[in-house]
Amino acid sequence: MSERILIVDDEELIRESLSYVLQKEGYEIDEAENGKQAFDKVTRAPYDIVITDIEMPEMRGTELLEKIAQRSPQTFVIIITAYASIETAVDALRKGAYDYILKPIEFDDLIFRIKKLLVHRDLALENTLLRQELNRHYDFGNIIGQSAAMQKVFQTIKKVATSDGTVLITGKSGTGKELVARAIHYNSKRQHKRFAAINCGAIVETLFESELFGHKKGSFTGAVADKEGIFKVAEGGTLLLDEVSEIPYHLQVKLLRALEQREIFPVGSNDPINIDVRIIAATNRNLREEVAGNKFREDLFYRLDVVEIHLPSLVERVDDIPLLVNHFLEDYRKEMGRNVKGITNQAMNLLMRYHWKGEVRELQNVIERAMIFCEGEYIDTTHLPEYMQKLGTPNAFGGESTSGSVSLKDATKNFERHYIEQTLQRHNSNKETAAHELGISLSSLYRKMEELNIPVKQSSVPQSVGE
């Protein structure tokens, strides 16, 4: 489909000349003899480009420009002007005109400018679509989870995304800490700037300061040129310091200074560089314990721990496993072009009973592997790793064999029953303590025990009067 161009000029000769030249270039051309007529046409049908004279009866070109900007902001306007009215053309550019051309019109120059404009438009549109896709991919609404633990995470992300405060994300490896950090960035006012991440545990200690703050040429052996550190790379955007607990203790004070003073010193330089970066830190360790063991600076910990987001492990949100499985199935179905429709109840039962040491990352890898080996329409237990298939034998997890048909509802009940029984056993049948660990109220625990036919045993440990 060819681009539509509207030519607006009160001189018929100019309109006809421009129409003839641009039609030969393959554009769809329309004409208007004044601004009012042109605006009526714009309101009835959209145009890609409007080429308009400035001085016209009934409505000047600048007024037409302002009306088009309000009515059809995606339409580009090119102003035609005489040398004497060049100041008016500059004013039109300030009001949103894309370009201007001088009379007498050089047709080759006009054609070149139109083609350049359309390339710019296509690139801008592509960039917008890519950014929308990126924002959609990292939208916190697309982080999978309906459990109470994950809903708490979502609520916190919503609140911190609109602020500029420092965030500390904690959780086991594989729970999705970087995904949450990206969700915060792409839903913040810094979303149009860069998101940069650095794994502090993967940096050689001697190069740590250089990687963070940069260095000057000749500042040490091998520094053959100036280098920007990750702080400067993320200027105006967000910087994720992943595995922040691995930063060498003697360098933590320099990181603290950078956060407090908003300036850094590249290695080999005495001149500070101002920085504007939002910091998000992530760790799989308990930083409070690290502080107590003199492995992490207390002042740096409190500077990072403005808002903490703790990501629950899969054992704390078993009900989310089917959602995650279906999400990964859909992704790999598109990526691999496979016609795998879903997963059997037996296989889902195994996934929900398995203890995921690698958390969500391990679950994702298992689903990818299953998709590769599955030749039918449904993933079954035979497509899962052998060490997981052993869970299907009797008494492997304190439950039934998966050799028969087990519904998802029954599989969930089996897991809940076993998990609650194990928790009660650990706490010597103290229901109040067990309920606290399970994250539910005491009354909810009693309802669950009744629903799952778990016998109510008396605890040897005194419980509260309310029980």
C-alpha cells in the first residue's frame, strides 16, 4: 500500500506540479487549495504526509499544523515557505513540523526528504513496537504466579516501580530475581534508558573496581585504553548488582560512597564522575547473617535494603507449578514448532511432588527437555528425567504410585497432605507453630486438616489458649 500525501497550496500550478512529480514516485496524492479544506480532508481520512504552504486564505499553514498535531499526531507535516518567511518556518518546526522546503521547489530535494522522512517513521514505529514487546515481556503482570506469596511480590513491585528507591531482591538461585529487576525497570520512569546487569560473583577480584567504575588508560598493566564501568554504562537507567554479597569486603566502602555521593572515581583518576543510576541489588544469601559474620558491611546493607522483595521458593508456592508448566509449554511450543498440547496428570503430579533445588530455572529446563523427547501430543512421565521418574514408585514421597490415573486436584491434595503432616511432625504436632511456618492462620490449618483427613494429634509442647 502506497503512502498517502496531501498537498495544500492556494496556487494551482504548485499543487499540480507536486502531484505530477510525486505520483510518478508511486505515492497516492490528494490536493487542497486552503488550510480549511485540508483539515476537513484530514478529519475524514488519515494521511501519512501533509505538504503545506504557510501563507494561504481562510487558514494559515501554521494553524493547520497545530490542528493536525492534535487531530492526527502520526501525520508528518512539511512546510513550504519563501525565503522571506524563514523565521515563520522555524517557528513551525518548533510547533511540530518535520521539515520545511524553500520556494522555488527543487523536486529532487523534496523527493529525497520525503523518502528520508518515511525511513525515519518506519524506524520509529519499529522501535516503538519493540519497546512495547519488551515492556510486555517484562511486565510484572506476566511474571507467573497466583499464590498468596507471589501476589505479595506483585504488590511490592507495583509500589517500588513508580519510585526511584534502592531495592534488594532476595531468594534462592533460580527464583527469577533478574526477571523481577527488569520488571521494575521497564515499569519505571527510567524505562527508556538502559537496564544493565553485572554478576558480582563472576568478576575477578583484581578487576572488580575497574568493572564497576571504569579505568583510565595506563592505570594498570593491560589498561591500553580508557574504559567505562558498568555504572557509567547504565547512566540514566537501572543497574542490577546481582549476587551483591560477593563484592570483596574492602571494595564495599567504595560502592557505598558511590551510592551516597552519586559519583564514581575511575581507576587511575582523581576526577569524580557524577552518576544518575537506580540501584537494584540481588542475592541468594542472607545479608543479615553476612553482616553478623563480618562478611558484609552493615552500612552498605542498610543503604541497599531500602525495600526488600523476597521471592518465594517453589515449595512455598506449589499451586503455581501448573501455571509455570503451561507457560513454558506455550513458549517452547512456539519456539520449537512442536504440536505438544499439554501434560498428563501423572507427569504433573510428579512435577508438583518434586523438590526443586534449582527452583523455577530447573523446572523450565525440565520442560524444555521433555518437549525435545516428546513425540506425541502430551508430555508423560517417561519424558521426564529418570531421577524424577523414581518419584512414581510407591512410598517415594509418602504417597501413592503414579502408575494409575491421578487428577490434578488429587495430586495437589496428596502433596498438601504430605507437606502439612511433615510440618506438624517437625514441630511435634504443635499446630500454632506449624501454621506460622505454613503461612496460614491456625483456623485455616484446622480446616485443611479436616479436609485432608489428617488426624489431630495432641502436642507435647504447650500451645496457646486460643487453640
